[in-house]
Amino acid sequence: MKEQRRFFEQSSLSLKARLGLGAGLLGLATLLTASIIVLGMARVSDRLDSALAAEARLEDYAALSTQVSTYIVVAAELIQSGQPPETRATRTEGIAETLSNTFARLRAGLDTEVAAARGLDAQSRRATLSLSLARIEALFRSAQAGLTSGTSDPARLRAHLDTFASGVEPLLAEAVNEERRLRREILKGIDALRHRLVLAAVVMGLGALALSAGFYFGLVRPQFRRLDALRAAARRIGQEDFAIALPGTRQDEIGALYSETRRMAQALASRAETVAEDRARLNETIAQRTEALRTANARLERTDEDRRRFFADISHELRTPLTVILMEAQLGRKGAPEPEAAFATIESRATRLSRRIDDLLRVARSETGQLTFDPEPVDLAALAQEALAETAAEICSAGMRMDAPAVPPAPLTVIADRNWLRQVLTGLIRNALRHARGGGALKLELRDDGSEAEISLTDNGPGIPGDMQAQLFDRFAQGGSARAQGFGLGLPLARWVIEQQGGRIAVQSPLPPAEALGASPGTKIAVRLPRAPR
């Protein structure tokens, strides 16, 4: 130790070179230690992975044993009760699929083990496990094929089942025992490797301790007094006391640092006021930018949520008509007795699908500012029937009752974009189905009001609190419902569409007792549009 200290003190090397030399020695020792530890841990990790894989396979074998027992019991019951082949196949289909999945997991794990095994002996033993598993799976496939075959002879069916039951047990026991033996060997190897790593760590730790002690007492400690003076000066600078006096020392790196510290204190003294002003301006700028980022992030979160809901709704809206079209097309291809009905259904659903695509395009254009209208005379009674036909299945599924409007004696015609108006009306019905399902009743009404025509929808739901009614016309607001669906059209875009065509939309909740559909407060949404010239 003393010799190391004398070497460092008498060395003509600069402080940087001496520190570099000592650090290099420590780094070399550390690198050697880390290399040994990394290699050892890599081997431990490999063996632990093998042990965990063996443990997982043991769990899969236990699950396989349980599934095999369940399969045997179910199959025996089916044979004893004389079930037909179709019933036997149906009853065992789920268990057979579960067994197949378990076989697949075990086979994949064993394939991985065989590929990772080192040495011919280890590969052969793991390949033996794969062979045992293949035999078990073959016995199961044979038993399942026999059980689901066309024969109903109980003796033949029992023979298939007995062959499977008697053959699978020894194979399964052999595989489990081999897995346990492999796991024990792996754990023993891990323990031996651990002892070797501990011994190596002790030796390297003692060597590193000796090297670190020599480096500390020979080089680091003599510099502490000089660094203490520098730390005291830095503390005073930190307290904004720039009148510091550092002693003169030899011109090595620390001496140069002394000089730079004195110059720094002088510069800080002259710049203190300027720095304070700059800091104040910087804090103000940071606060402004932080608030702007927070606002932008909130907008992005809302936009992302709206986008996810929009695409989820697209899949929901397009899947149903496509499913019906495919089903009817398949029935027609198989020679349905009434192809006209199938083609009519296909045409109806295709028309509905085309209409939904048009709706999607309109909503998309509304987001990009490209919304256009095609005003034309529209019969409100006919349009109401279209909206009811489009939402009839949803009304029925919700368990609600819709009072349809009576056909007026004279056509109630308005000037509006037919598709947009239909979409607004169906959107109002769907909103009522979501938020007023508990009321169970809806009412659609038409009214002639001279120069205007009104179509309104009344529900028997819980109503809309007064403090929430002001938010109904906010973009993408959906009443706080977690089950909100549709294209996000809602009342905001609906109001904009109606107002752009010279109309008005209004919400009333709660309803007067004379207009309510029941005891609940209820809500009424009315759309008024100008009448077409008569």
C-alpha cells in the first residue's frame, strides 16, 4: 500500500494521467468480473429457462392427464347410453379440441428443447419425450376416430376406448418421470454453477478491494484537501457570494480548475442580475408552452378517442348487412326454394349497405369541411317509414315499443337533403334507444305548422338534467354513455345539418304530464323544416 502511494505521489504524470491509469486498472478488473458474471448468469439463465420449460411441461402433462380422464369418462357415458355418432362427435368435440391444444403446446415446447439441447445424449432423451407424446396423440386420434365413426356397436366402441385408456397411462407416466428427471438434473447443474460463481466472485472481490484501496490511498486521498477548498468555494458561489480566495497550488488539473473557478466567480458576479432577468423570462415562456402543450394533448386525446369510436362503429354498421347478404347468397347457391325472396333480401341489404357507406362519406366530408347538400322535395311520412324500417331490428332488440306516426291526409313535404335528413332521424332514434331503453316506449309524430313541418321523437326515459342540456350540442357529446355507438353524428352535427337547410332542432326535458309517455320525465326532440311550395 505504501509503495503504491509513493509511486503515485512521485510520478511526474499529470493528475489526469494518474487517474486514468488507476481507473484503467479498476476498469480492467471490473470488466473481467463483469464478463465472468455475465457468462455465468447467461448459463444460469439458460438452465433456469430449461427448468421453467420443464416445469411448464409438467403442468401441461398434469392438465393432459385430467383432460384424458375427462375424455374417457364422457366417452364411456356416451357408449353406455347408446348415443348416435353425431351426438358422440358433438359431445366430445370441445374436449378433443382442448386435448389437441395441449398436445400442440407440449409438442412445441419439446421441439424447442430438442433444438436447444447440447450433445447427442440430451437431444436423444428429449426426442424420446417427443416420441412418447406422439404415441399418446396417435392413441387419442385413433380413439376419437373410432368413437365418432358410423358404428353403434358398443363392443367395438369400448374396444377403441379401452385401447386408448390402457395405452395412454404408461406413456404419460413415462413422459412425466423423464421430465422430472431432466428437471432434477438441470437444478443440480444450476446449484453447481452457483457454487463456482460464488467462489469466483469472492476471489475477484478481494482482488478489486485491494486494487481500490491502493488507488484510494495512493492517489485519491491526497487530492481531497485541494478538493475540499474547491468545494467550499463552490458552496459560497452557490450562496451568491462571489468574493472567493483560493490558495495557489501547482498547475495541474485541479490548479487549473482553481483558476477557472476564480474567473467564473468574477463572471457570475457581473452576470447575476442578467441571469435573474433571463430566468424570469424563461419561466414565463415555459409556463406558456406547458399550458399550450397540455391543451394540445387534451385535443389529441379527444380526437384519438373519437377516431377509435368512429372506426369501431364502421365495423358494426357494415358487418350486419354484409352477413345477411352472404347468408342469402349461400342459400341461393345451394338452391333455395324461393330464390326471389333471397334476391330481394340481398337487394334490400345491399341498398342498406350502400346507404350506410353514403352516410359514412357524408360524415367524413363533414369533418373535412366538404359537406354538401342536395335539397329536393321530401315526404316526411315516407321518410319516417324509411327510418323506422332501418331501425326496426334495433328497436325490437332493445325490447322497446315505437308508436309510428299516422299518415297525414295530405303529403307533408319539405325541402331538404333526403339522405342527410334520414340520417338525422335514424340518429335520433338510436340515441333514444341508448339513453331511454328503460322507459320501453317511443313515439314519432308529424305535425303541419303552416309554413313549416315538424317531426318529433318522444321517449319515456330518465330525461336530461338541466345542467347537461347545454352540452348536448357540443361536438361528439353523447350523454356520457359508455355504450355510445353510431357515427358520432349526435345533436351537434344534426343541428348544423338542419340549420343549414333553413330548419331548427330543439330539445325539451322533462315533458309536461300531458305529453309524457309515462311516469318518467322523458325527452322530446323536435325537428322543424320549411314546407315545400304547394
